[in-house]
Amino acid sequence: MKSSLFALVVGAVSAGFAGAQSSDRPNIIFVFTDDHAPHAISAYGSKINETPHIDRLAKEGMLFQRCYCGNSICAPSRATILTGKHSHQNGIIDNGKSFDGAQQTFPKLLRNVGYQTAIVGKWHLKSDPTGFDHWEVLRGQGPYYNPPLKTPNGTVKHTGYTTQILTERALKWLKGRDTKKPFMLMWQHKAPHREWAPGPGYFHKYDDVTIKEPATLFDDWKNRTTACQSQEMTIARHMSPRDLKLVPPRNLTPGQLATWNAAYGPKNEAFRKANLQGKDLVRWKYQRYIKDYLRCIAAVDDAIGHLLAYLEETGLAKNTVVIYCSDQGFFLGDHGWYDKRWMYEESFQMPFIVRWPGVTKPGTKNADLVQNIDFAETFLEMAGAKIPDDMQGKSLVPLLKGQEVAWRQSIYYHYWEHPAVHQVNRHYGVRTDRYKLIHYYRLGEWELFDLQTDPDELRSVHESPEYASIRKELEAELIRLREHYGDTDPDLGTPRIRPEDRANAANNAKLQKLFDLKKRADSYPEQPAVANVPFTVGARATPKQKTGVLVAQGGSVLGYRLELVDGRPTFHIRDRNQLFTVTAPDPVAMDRPVVIAGRLAPNGRISLWVAGKRVAQTRARLISRIPADGLSIGEDSGSAVADDSGTSFIGDLTDIRLWSGVLPARQLRNW
Ligand SMILES: [Ca+2]
């Protein structure tokens, strides 16, 4: 029996720990990418690419066929992995939040039992990493080229392709680590995140082939809810010129730019000449997108090859668990889309492959319903550490050992980030072996899919009488899961409007509307209507750090941002990619409350107000459309309005207001 064989091996690992022979406890390398969907991994049956090095991990370990995230977006998935808790418990319900690094995480707990811990690469949780002996991380999303890496001792600039630099940095740390202790390394790539910029050496991969299109590339989103019809994530209409490589990345060196233009220039010229329309144009965009996405993956796969070779050369491979994972899945033209966010299979599913030499039987597959809430518990058990009671998942170690254990029969999901880029409505839901029930609770709409008869989720059977009893069971299960995980606050992430401020706005004839925004909340439920109107935005701030965003709405195409830069109030307006900035001549005092406001006048002039005095002004213009990215307070979430991603505000931020109209000086004084 395989179970008894593996029980012996595992027994040896546990004994090693008990005997304080720390070197016997396995090292853990968590290889983590961003937005790598399982259906772009050949071990998962990809029809569009080959990933030989990731496949090798599957051949030598266990591949989880049904691993799901709890909230399909970057920062929330990362916070869940660190804490073993769903988003509403760890505080990161969307990409705009800053992670509370004081909370319990698995790296801290591994450190407590003598592990060396390190993270190299994408962190994306705004606050500085905690619980790591070594950290060097990208700032925010980080660029594909020439990445500045933030460390405890400041930011260090690097020149080259980010995937390769993160590989060099990870290997450098491995080589210099304390070899007397076991280690846990989180090696976290930016790739293959938007905007899918390939590295040199990969520009011409796939040039001579046509990548297979998904069956649902021209989905019409019928037989589903209005949520499905109102999103903004189509290949047909929602890709930017930079996504499509019709313009190069922003920060290339002259040499990199020359190489880039040599690769894309002729292809883009041919595209412009062809003057494609309709479905032909969509097909071209799909090919451009998917090839660049796969080129980014090819570089990661090669990097994994280098890492595995290093582990073998040094003998580390024998006692090192190597995991391959990505924060969620991604739409690869499926349903006509790119991006993630939905509870639909393509974005809901995560790749999860574990090679644990001597413990996990090579070439095995597991079909249990597992989730990113389970990872922290798994790593703790691997290291022989105690699993805290308040973690919400279950260790996967018994599954990795091939043991028959009672396992969960349903998976819970909740997505919050709306309104925001791509306009995917908030929803929660439950998935079982065969069915999936989704509730778009702000819309009051539901979807029910029978995954056996409709694996592509094209036809909701929620209203179908023959599924009535199934629907009832799933509804009950969804209520049970929401209570089980403690996700029952209907106002979570929803700022409240104070009645006195609403009255205040009504009394002022010059002003059309006042949005009063709760302290430090984002994802404002109503998208403030700043298109083609003058407005005034500001806050009472008591800064404790000289640089930080007070409030922002929009991103790299349209929007505004009010912030402090080296203590100086700064106000940006962006309209159709052009950025206008006004900066105060003097810094404000730290630790003292002051009202800082930006005003956009009907003639397009912007002015900056500090304590009711105008301190600077310049020419700009009205914002021509409502930005896709939502409003965020204390940070600039989603894509950034200014040219950098913005720093989280540290200090007190109260009484944040956005007025539609020009607020007179008198009122700017008495905020
Ligand atoms: Ca992601």
C-alpha cells in the first residue's frame, strides 16, 4: 500500500524535527507568479504553450487539479496566503488596501521555529514586509524592465529584465544564507501580469505560429446576469495601446528601446497597413496579447529551470519542497476577456504544484477542493510548527502524503473591488464538485452553473425549475459558509455618508453634490462624477510621513490625485494620458492638522489650497470622462494617476470631501 510506504518516510521527517536536527526539516521554496492561469501550463493540459520546467515539478510531485482562490485579484490572494485567512479577516479585500503587517503570518511563525525567511520580488501589499529575515521587493506592481527593489535599507536600482533580475537576486540570497538553518523563500515574479512585456530573447518566440483561439472568444454573455454584460475587460474594446505593444514600456534604456523597436516596429507597421476591422481586429489583438503573455511565461519557466539546476548542483534538491503557484487564474481570451476577478473557472482556479522529495509520490494528481487559505497551514505543518486555531484553512500535508482524509465539499468565494478598473460587480458564491452558485448582491442577481453539462459556464440554470432543489441546497450551503468564515458584515468596504454633510451640501446653491468619504476607505460605492465638471477635493490631514497620497480617483488615462511629496502638497489632473501637476512651494508641518485641497476650475485651471490659502496654480483641463478606476483614500489604488504608483499616507486623515463645483475660499478655510 502506498500509504504505509509514505508514512515511513514522513515519520523520518518528524523524527528529525523532534531531535532538533534542524537540517532535516525541509526547506521551502514558494515559486509564485502573477496572473498565470493553469490553462497556460502544459502539465494542466494547456493547448497553447509548453512549460517544461513547471511540468517537471508536476512529474516529480503532486499537481492539484482543483485549487481555488478566495478573491481573484493580486493583493487579496497574497494576503490570504500569508495569513491563512479570507480577505475580510486579513483586511485586504481589494488592491487598494495596505496590509497590516502586525498581524500573524506564516513567515513569522516559521521564523519562531528557527527558519530563515526571505522574499524576493513582487509583494504588492503597500506596507513593508514583516516576518522576513531578508526582503527585497518591487514597489507596487513593479515594472518589467529596470526594477527598483525596495529593501529595509532603501531602494536599490537594477538594470535589465525583471524576471532575470529576480532570479539573480533569489540565487544570491540562497548562496549567502546561513546554511545551519532551514529556510523558506518566497520567490515572487511580476510576470505574466499586464502589460505582458516580454524580455529580450523572447520577442520572436511564437512569431511563426497562430495560437489556438479559445472556443468562447466571441462570447455574447447571454443567459447570464447583467454583471457579465457590463464589465470592461474585453480584448475587443478594453486594451490600451501599451497592452497591445503599439507603444513601448515607459522606462526602457536607449539600448533596450532600440531592441524593443526592432522587434515590434515591423510587426506594428504591418498591422497598421492591414487596417483590420471587426472580428479580424479582435483576432489580431488576441494573438498579440496571448503571444506576449506566453513569452513572459516562457522566461519564468526558464528561470525555474535555472533554480532547479542550482538545487541539484548544491544537493539542496533532496530536502527542499518546491511549490509552483500563481495568485489566481486569468482569462486568456475566454469569454472574450483578459484579466481575472470573476468566480468563473478561468480566473477562480490557481495552479498549485508541490514537489516534496521522499514524501509526495511523483507524478500524482489530487482532485480535492483546496484553496489558498490552506497554504499557510501546509507550510507550518511541513516545518513541524503549530497551526494557530484562527487560521481558516486546512493543512494539505495529509493530501501530499497520499492519505485518505475527510475533505471539504465546498469552496467559498467573495470578490469586492467594485467600482474599479474593469467594472466587475461584487459577488460571492459557492462551488461544489459539480455546481457553482454566484450572487451579485449589489445587483440582486444570481447565476447557477452545472459544471458537468456546461463546463464553460455559458448558461445559468438559476431560473430553471429542474435545478430548483439544487439551488436551495446551494443557497443553504452559501449561508453556512458565510457564517462559518465570519463574512456577514454587509457594510464591509462601504463608506457611510454623514447626514449633516449631506444637509450642508444641500444648503450651498453653488454646489451640486458633496461626496463625504469615510476615513481610510476606498472602493467608494458610487463612482464620483468628475467628467467635464469643475470640482474641489480635499481632506484634513495630520501627516506623520512626508510623502503619501491623500485621495485619488482614476489611473493612467484619466483621473486626479492629491498628495504630499516631501511634505509639499501636490495636485495632479490626468486627462487622456496627459498629466498636469501643481505643487506647493513650501512643505506643511508634520504632526499638525491642516486642510489641504485641490480645485479644478471651469476654465481648466488647477489650484492648490493649504489652510484656506491658495498656494499655487497652473493650467490643466477638465477630465473628459469618468475614470475606470474607483476612488481611493490614503493611496492610489489600481493603475496610478501620476507617473509613480504613490505611497500610502501615514498619519491621520479625516473629513475627506469631494465637491462637485468650485468651493469658495471661505469654505476652504472652515473645512
Ligand atoms: Ca494577479
